[in-house]
Amino acid sequence: MAELPELLEVAPRARAAGADVIGLSYDMMVGGADFEGLPTTMARFLAKKNFDLDVLLYDEDDYDSINELFDLSGVIPMTLAIDKHGQVVDRQEGSANRDRFEELLDAALGEQ
């Protein structure tokens, strides 16, 4: 959460280049998660923080397949740079700052 403001500073450049910045929430994987109410809770949270970000809610059914597909280690946060062909071209395990997000975007856009 702490790094989201800096990630979102890079998002307008991504959008201008035709790329998307998408969040992925593990909140449904937490014991006792409110599966019915989580989408509304997430939308309210994003609005309250003024975060302009689409968020996918990771759930139990796709947990293993997504981890395998993207070789996710379980480190949170994790930022992936995915190119227009769907290939992971760079990744950041753990926190990052704006400069690193710019590098990841450049990799995704093929501008490295």
C-alpha cells in the first residue's frame, strides 16, 4: 500500500502509451474474507484514497494457476512488467519507488 502513490504517478504515462496499470488484491485469500462484500469494500477504499486503479481480486480458484503462470514467489508487494505479447519482461519483488516503476514501465513498453 505504501508504494501505490508512486506507482500511480507513473500510471498516466502508461495510459498515454496504451498500457494498463492493474492492481491485484490477495484480500480474498485472508481467512474470514467477505467474498460478497469485498468488491464494494475495495471500490470504497480506492475512492477514499483517490487511487485511479483497476484491481483484480485474486480468489481461491485461480490462486495456483496465476502463481504458476507468472512465477510468483509469494513476496508482497510484487510488480510485474508485462509486454504487449503477454511476456513478463521485468519484475520487482518487494517495495519499489517511482524511478523503479518508470524502469518497469519502460521494460513493458520495450523502451529499455
